[in-house]
Amino acid sequence: MSEAGDGRVADAVAGHWVDRIAPRGMRPYLRLARIDRPIGWWLLVLPCWWSAALAATHAGRPWPDPWHLLLFLVGAVAMRGAGSTYNDIADRDLDAQVERTRSRPLPSGQVRPRAAALFLVAQALVGLAVLVQFNAGAILIGLCSLLPVAVYPFMKRVMSMPQAVLGLAFAWGALMGWAAVFGRLDAAALLLYAGSVAWVIGYDTIYAVQDIEDDEIAGIRSSARLFGDHLKAMVASCYGLAALLVALAVHAAGGGALAWAGALAFAGHLAWQVRRLRPRDGLGALTLFRSNRGAGLILFAGLAADTLARGWMP
């Protein structure tokens, strides 16, 4: 719930600059774009960076293209904001029934739906401006991501595991980094995408643990509810599949020792999360969910270090 009636959102980062120094009139829109919850855009950009690093390895380049990495970062922030705004417009009535989400700007009345729609368009235009910086193949692949993004908010009403559709959308960057270099998709990119989808399903199932009780009352479906007593085993299965597919992607791209070290450390972090996971422990689930930024950065560090090491080799 919001604190002190000031409009802060339940799962926002405590003491975030949005709540401290942003102009008051902008705060509801920054919250709508999830700027006060940066984990979202981190999880969106990391598969892009993994893909860019693997593409650099496969192309024999000494490092991932810094310009591409920056574009992916800007695009991730913009499209995370646009996707979240779209999701909140579609879910505003459901969000009002869930403790964690009823403090969001739309269900709490801080932003009207029409203003949110205009804000959505503005963010999408920023994302489009980023996308057109890439080659034609990457632009086409990027536009295709709009399909899972468009249907995801409605999946929690009709399917028991909407996290699968979220995975299709949030893992799309695993295709983009490769396409930005080669203008096409190869086995390594497809394997990385599949692994990223499994990773998303795993971490978003952990995230959904926070809402199990309210979701049951409101009739909202989630993988956390679907897995029930088998939650821990199913998250372990998702994470195990993610680690395996990422390893296969590293192999297909021709990754070296440092890339393999990054993949192994990534798998170790996922295993640590499974060991710490406790069903019905909402606060612990949020902490584990947020820790996936660290897991993703560990993998990126290994992949990027591998390209850099090759660049220094005679």
C-alpha cells in the first residue's frame, strides 16, 4: 500500500528518487512507467545485452557494440514504461482488488485513463526512435515483439500460466542483440531466447508468490497458483531449463572459457534462489525476484569478458 497517503506504490524501491525529488506532478507518470521499480527494465535489457555479447563472440569482434548496448538500455526503459502503462490501463479494475497493486496510479485515481493512454503513445514513440537505429532485419524482428506485449495483459483472465506469454515478450531482447549484428536469427539466438523465456517464467512465478491470496479472491490466474504445492520444484525446472539452454547458446556461438564461467555462475545463482524460495513468503519472494538483476549481470559479465579476452589475444 502507499505510505503516508503520498501515492507511493507498494513494491517500489524504498527511498527512490521518484518519491523524494521528482516534481510532484510528474511522480504519478514516473510510477506508471515503473521508474521507481527499475528491476523491470533491468530484466528487459539483460537478454539484449547477452545476445549482443554472444553475437560479438560469434562475429569475432573484440567487444559488444557499445552503441547497441546504449540503444538497448534506452529502449528497455521506454518500452518497459510503455508496456507497464498499457498493462495498467487494461488491468486497472483487477489491480484495485489486489493489495499490492491498488496503490498504482490508475486504480488509485492519480492518473486518468486518457492521460495514461497519451503517456503510453509518447513512450512508444521513444521506443520506435530507438528501434529504427538498427538494420532492417532487427527492425522487423523488433516490431514482431508487439504481439506478445499486446496480448499479455489479458492472458491472466484466460490461461493458468500467463507468465509464459510474459516470457515471450520479456525475453525478446535475446533475439534483438543478435539481429542487430547479423540482420538474421541463428541457432545461438534462438537457444538464448528459449532459455530467456524459461528464466522469465521462473522469476515471474517467484514474483507472483506475493499475490497468491489476493489472486485467489479476485480470480486472477498465475503460475504460482497453478504450481501450488509443487511451486519450488517447478521453479527449479524452469531455472534448470534456462541454464541448459543458455549453455547450449554459448556453445552454438563458440563461446570460450569466460563465457562458460559466466553461464555456470548464472546457473549457480538460480540454484541459490530455488534453495531460498519459500511459498507464501511474499517479502522473501520480492527479494529473490529482484536478485535476478544480479544473476543476469553475472552472465553478461562472463559473456562480455570472453569477447574482451579474445580481443587481447594475439
